[in-house]
Amino acid sequence: MPDHYCDNSSLALDRLRSMLRDIPATGQSRIPTERQLAENLGISRRSVRRALEVLDAEGLVWRRQGAGTFAGPRPDTLGDYPDSNPDFSEVMEVRLRLEPQLAQLAALRATSADVARMRDILGRLDGTDDGDGRELWDSALHREIARAASNKFFLAIFDSMDQARHDPAWRALRERARSRANLSVTTRQHSELVDAIADHDPVRAGAAMRAHLMTLHEGILRLTSLEGLEDAS
């Protein structure tokens, strides 16, 4: 780097902010390298690096080793499930706090088309007689409720949490718990939940979602306790 390049991190930050205003903040647009930025701006590479650290901390850019620096927030930050071996109790803890709120918002905001999709999915779920199909349509029903809440941030959180369904151990645990449960109970709970949303009754919808999730949670707790006793004996 030539010696005459300006060593001024504040100036670098100001010029980089100006540059970013003209770049779509999608998280996918790569910006020039530190060396190129230093040459283009006439500022030392060290100052550019420091300014990028500030922009990274502010969420205006993100960097990936070997790939470069990108304008905007890191994409799919919420979409990457944090653990390849999910703890069922953590997953249910999130569900019990998130999904009743989503059901309440869906009851306030769902359109007739939203409810029609829920009923169609519910019919497909009730007509499925294998574990993989039930898991698929159960996920689709809960996501449709989350989508009907009309809050993209809540939906992103839901999608991150729902990725636990991809884990084979989690799927197997849910299926074993489901095999010991009374299928008619969960079928009725799903129907009551969708009815409450269709009636635009947020209190009833939230309570129905919580009751449904508690049934699943208690079934999993009971199953893991029994299996633990069997292993111990």
C-alpha cells in the first residue's frame, strides 16, 4: 500500500457508509476487497479494515472467510438450526412460548383464504396413516398458522425452531410418543384450534394451541421417562 494513502478510520467509515447506500442490502451483494476499497477510496487498508469491523458490528455488512464481505445483514441467521442434535426440552420450551402467541395473532389476522388452507391441510393430516406423512402435514399446519399471523420476524423464528423436525432422532422420538398417544385427542385439538382461528377468537386460539402442545410435551416426557427406566433395568 503506498505511503501517501490516508490513515483515517473515521473517514473510511464515512466513505464506506456512502458507498453502501447505493448497494442493495440483501446480504448477497459482495463489496470490493479491503485492498480494492483502499485503492478506490485513497485510504489505508488498515483504516478500511477498522471501518468494516464497525459496519459488521452494526449489521450493515457481514464477512465470510474465503468468500468476502457482503452488504446487508447475514442471510438466514435465524434459518440455521443451532444444534444438529436438538434437545427436545429446549424445542418444546420455545414452542410453548412462541406458538400460542402466533395462534392468537392468526385469530386476529387470518383471512378466509388462510382458514381454507388450514382446513385443507388438516384434512390431509387426518387422512394420513404413516408417520412421515403425519410429520409433514403437522408441520405444514403449524406453519400455516404462523404464516397467518402476518409477522415475518415471528415466521423466521418459527422456521428456525421447526428445523428440529429434520433431525432423525427428534422425528423418531415424536413418532414413538405419538404411537402411545390417543390420535383422536390430537385430531380434536387441531380442529378446535383451527375453529378458534376461524372464529377470530384469540383467547380461545391461544389456549387451544397451548393445550395441544402440552399434550405433545407430556407425551414425550412420559415416553423418555419410561425408556430411561427400561434402560436402567
